[in-house]
Amino acid sequence: MRSTPQAFAKYTQLVVQRFGDRVKKWMTLNEILRFVPCGYGYGCDAPGAEESTGVVNQVYHHTLLAHGYAVDAVREYGGKHACVGLAHNPPIPVPVTETAADIAAARAEYTRQTEQLMGPLFLGAYTASFLEAAGLDAPKVETGDLELISNKMDFFGLNVYFGDFVRSAADGQVERIVPCAQYPKADITWLNITPQAMYWAIRHAHDVYGVSVFYITENGAPYIDTVQPNGEIQDLGRREYLRNHLISLHRAIQEGFDVRGYFLWSLLDNYEWAEGYAKRFGIVHVDYGTLRRTPKLSAHWYSKVIESNAVV
């Protein structure tokens, strides 16, 4: 219902009015591509609904409206130097080889997978290819909707965890390469280790939609942490994951992409909204029985990264 984004508009106005004198950087929404399909399509996350494709597409549209209203609220009530963006979790196709054909295939797949949301956000319209594919399930758009949704953002936040390798097939189509059983992954079934995704998440957004300013708003991985007899936690897997993603991020920066900040997920082991206490993403171990906090190997390493302002 359109009353939902309208209620969100009032909420964001109140929040920005209350905190705008202290908070200057705002993110409107986090991971639309998680909470909409999982909450309203597959029923695996709150509120647990399993709606039709047409209804889910309308929920996506209303979510974009909520984002637009929130941008308006920051512009009106945020005060001097306030800036606003969105934290997004787009699919990230990674070319198997960095050749013209595979790069074009990755870009085409990225466009196909992201145009429903990023078209309205950055182009101010639903693309013809999306509308043709959606058919009768396309969202209902009212006058002024797309102008509101495409309110200019100050930055684009990217939550980067993994990507999918693709290549150009002999028939000109895009072929996804399915990782073999031995392919390295973190302590969760869907997180294949693909540090190249950091670079391509930025490059695709820039090349396809003209995004100019980025923050990496989430990046991290869960691993099984074992406390050694001396109390040390040698989470080398997490350290390697983070280090290689930072190397990939450094490549993007060296090539001239404007990345303003990086947020590691996460500082502490915590209650993950989808995984509960079962998965540990933190660089600081938390004993859930005593709440004792112990920096892991990755935390000691990351402190050196911060101190040196370099990948060490």
C-alpha cells in the first residue's frame, strides 16, 4: 500500500529533525534486495509473506518511494553539510577473464539483474527491457513517482560479500560458472570467496549507471572461531578474506573511482538478524555466556591497516 512509504516519510522527517544537528551522513534503507524478496516473495524472512510476482514488484516500487521520501527529509531537515545515500546489495557478476567479451558479458548480466531498482534510482525510469520482461506484473507507477525515486544521492553504499563468475558463451549468451565443491567459502553456504567482486561492484555501478561516489557499507565473512589454550583466536581465514577484498578495493581507488570510506562487518560477534548467534562475523570474539570480548587475529591485523593507512 502507498500508505506505507508515506508513513516512512513522516518517520524520516521526525528522525532527521531530531538528530540532524549531530548526524550528517544518512543511509535511507539497507539491502532492499534482501528484505523485499525474502520477506514478501519467499517467506523466509519477516514478515514471512509469499506473494505473487506482481505484488512483490509493487513492494519494490513502494520501497523505492520510501527511499525518495527519506532523501527529501534529509534535504529539508538535515541542515548544512548533510549527505544521504542508499546501502545496496546488488548481484556482482565477475568476468572469468578480463577480456572484452567476458567483461561485456558481466556488464550485461549486471544490467539485467539490477535494472529494476537501479534504473529508477539513477536513470529516472524503468527500463524497456525490465517492463517487457515483467509484463502484467510490472509495478503501477503514479505521476511524480519516478522523479521522487530518482532524487539525487550524495553517495552510493555497497554491501559486498561475494560475486558470481560469468563469461561470454559461444552462442553470445552469458554463462554463469558454478563453483566446484572444493571452491573456498566462508562458514555459510552462500558465501564463496570472490574478492574480485569488490572491484567489479564499483566498476559496474559506475559504467552502467554513472555512479560517481561510493562507500563500502558492509564487507566481511563468518568463520568458525576456535579459542586457543593461550586465549588467542587465529582467524586466518577471515584475515585473508578481508585483506584480499581490501586489495581489490585498492585497485578500484588506484583506477580513479571515488571511494570515500569502508565499513568492515563487523566489529563484534553479534546477533545476526537472519542467522541469530549461529554465525560469527566479528573481528572481536564475544563469549555469549560471559560477554567477554577478545580481539581476534583479524582485529590485530586490521588495527595495523588503520595505523598504516595501507594493506599490510
